[in-house]
Amino acid sequence: MPHIVIKTLSGPSETQLKEAAKQISAVINKTLGKPEKYISVSVEEYSFADWEGVYNEFVKDKENVIIKPGYTNPKTFQ
């Protein structure tokens, strides 16, 4: 607790993903006061073809998405 899931298009290197997870963990520690030993971060990579499903299931019209993307069409990112 807490567990953070990064859903992203495939492409970033393993090093980049690990660094992102590390920095996200540090931010959660600092801003929410959760000890890092209790924080877990996972990464789920998706193909461009699969991204529309991710967007529709986890982003579109979801009240818990605090920062909305600057696009409404996951096929064109416009």
C-alpha cells in the first residue's frame, strides 16, 4: 500500500521504466508520507493497437483520473 500501475505504450527502455518507477515511489513517499518499503510500482506495456482498449477501460470518463490526457481520440492522440 499503495500500489501504482504505470500503463504505457511499449518503447521506453528497461532503464527508463525503472527510473520512472523509482521517482514515482519517491514522490509518493514525500507527498503522501508513505514509507518506501510499503510502495510498489508495476509497469504494463501495450502496443499502439491495444491502447484504445486501455484508454476506454481506464481513462475515458473515469472520475478517478485526476490528470486527464490532452486527447480524446486514442487512435490519433488528438
